[in-house]
Amino acid sequence: MIRQLVPLSLLTLAAAIAGQPITGLWDATVKINDLEIPFRFEISAANASKATGAFFNGDERVVSTSGHFASNTLLLEFAHYAAKLNAGLENGQLTGTYKRGVNPPYPFHATRFTAPRETTATVPDIAGLWDIEAKSGKGESAWRLIIRQSGAETSAVIMRVDGDSGTLTGTYRDGKFILSHFSGARPSLLEITVKPDHTLAITQNATNKYIALRSSEARAKGLPEPADPSRWTSVKDPSEPLHFSAKDLKGNVVTEADPRFRGKVVLVSVTGSWCPNCHDEAPFLAELYRKYKKQGFEIVALSFEEADQLKDLTRLRAFIKQYGIDYTVLVAGQPDDAKTVLSQAVNLNTFPASFFLGRDGLVRGSHAGYAGKATGEAHEHLKAELTATVERLLAENVRSSR
């Protein structure tokens, strides 16, 4: 059964926190290459100066790490994104910029939230599973599209081999579904039109055009299944231990031969604090480590950061703090260095990616990307699958040592 993920709770949030000059929900946009991406934004002013802001990814809230509102100027920082929002309030509108990492600043504009107008038109039923024909640069032939619908209000998520798009939300108007997403990252705008043959014509960010078919019909028409993340990445020689070498945040070189990994089941995570899907994955890995570390389980994250972040690792440190990470994090270079650092890997072209090592250091499994909470049942299935892999390796080695 497909569960509804349209964030209906947003309507009640506005009433619950009303009363301050900027406190409440806002209808916001960021402009990217002249394309406006609409999204919902929440602001809470705790006192005369302190302020908090939150983006939404479906029902998830991405909350600022610090901020203040003074002299009609709102300043918010999202340290784990290395992002800042700076906007001035005038005539009930916020205007300014949103700057994330090395990306150019996005023009930002927001007005007070207004409930979407109801449509009197007959709304097509497009809820369910769809496959998108796509020739990606990674070599994929299809993506999975999950759509949830409550009348005209609709949410969707695109699943690729490297992870998901985040929750795109919107409504049906003027003969098409207009859905968008911006949670501080992954800006996207989808226009979905139902064609006479009941396929979907999809325009992404005003330029990229795709066709989506019901998953059952896609198989009948010969469209390949979306890529299997558990079979996407591998190693050249499974009989050879997986080697890595990188520095920890104190500058000490750590390799796979370090005593902390010896005789342990190890998950090697290829990650980066710039990567939205890595942000989705981090809370799960932190929880997994806390649950199994006393049973002989270790995680080592090989973090690949852009050149400007390698100077002081500010964002990576905030990333670690944000998600309560207490497993080993190593700084392995820039994103393009991943294939060199893990030269044994085959088809390593997703962030994140995971390798599961037995106590002998051999690769016993791998997984590309991460399906976040936006994917609903797929997210729960993935967590169960990865947890089962860890439990199997731990139990297997316990039995063999008796």
C-alpha cells in the first residue's frame, strides 16, 4: 500500500506559532538560472533577535543551526550545509539570497503563506508506481517515480541509483500537476501532464523532458527495470581485502589495517557533507553503529569534500555534530578522488556508496546510493536490508569462531 506523504500538518503549524512579526509559514522561491522554484518555509522568532528557519522535505524539517532577526533583516545559518540565508523584510515580504557552499547565491523571495486554492476541475488519478525512461550519465535506463495523491494535492519522489530527489509537492491546476522541491538542496520543479495513452509527460526544471509509464506497463513494453543499487558497485577481486588510506580530522593517517578495524565487521561509507543523499543516510548509519558496535561492528566514513572545505573542514565538523556521528570519519580528498582512493572498486559513481567487509577485510556486499524517508516503503525496506546484512555478517563470524 502506498502511503500519503503530502505534508498536511503544515496548515496547523502556522496557527500554532503565530504572533511574531516574521513567525509562521511562508511561500518562498529561489531563482536558479531564471527558473523560480517554489517551496514552503517556516520561521520562528523566539525573542527580539533570535530566529530559527526550517525547510521541508515532505514531513521532515531541515532546521537552521543559528540565526537572528534584527532591523528587519533575517540571517539564518545551516552549518551542516555550509549555507546562509540573508533576507530583508519590507512591506510584508522577504527578499534576499540563499548561499550554499561553493554554489552561486540563489535569489530568495517569500510572502506570507496562503492556503492553495481548491480546483473545480476533475483531477486525474496518477497515484502509484511509475518508471521514467532515462538515459543518465551513470548508465541508467530507467528511474522509479512514486506518486502519492489526495485529490489535487500531490507529492512525488524520483528514485535513481544514487538516491532520491527529495519530496516534490504541489497541486493540479490548469491541466497539469506542478510539483517542486527545495529543502536547502536539490532544487527541482516538475510539470506532469497525463497523455491520451495514459503515460505521463514530465518536464523537469523547464528543460529536461521524460515519459513515465506505469511500472507494470513498462515491463510489457520492454523498458528495463531501474538499476539495482545492491548490484551497481562491486570490487575487481573479492578475494583481496579492501584497502584505504586517509587522514582523520586531527591529521592522523588511518588505513584498513588500523587496530580498531581488526577482526571487526566494517561498513566503509563513501560520503561527503555536500551530498544531500549523504545527509539522508547519516542518521541511519549513526543509529546502526550505536546498536551494533558492542557486537564487533565498525563504520569508517571516507568523506570527499570540495577544495574550499578541505581548508578548514567547517561543514564536515557541523555534519558530524548535526547527526551525532561517533564512528570513524576520514578526509579522503575531493569528490573526483574517490575512484583513485578506492582503486579496487568497480563502477563507483554514486554518493553515497557502501561496502560491507567481513572480519577478514573482504568485501561481502555493497550498496549504491541511499533512499531517504521521502521514498516511504522503499526507505524502510532499505534500512531493513542493510541491517540484515550487518546482522548476518556478525552472526556468521560468531558461529565460525566457535
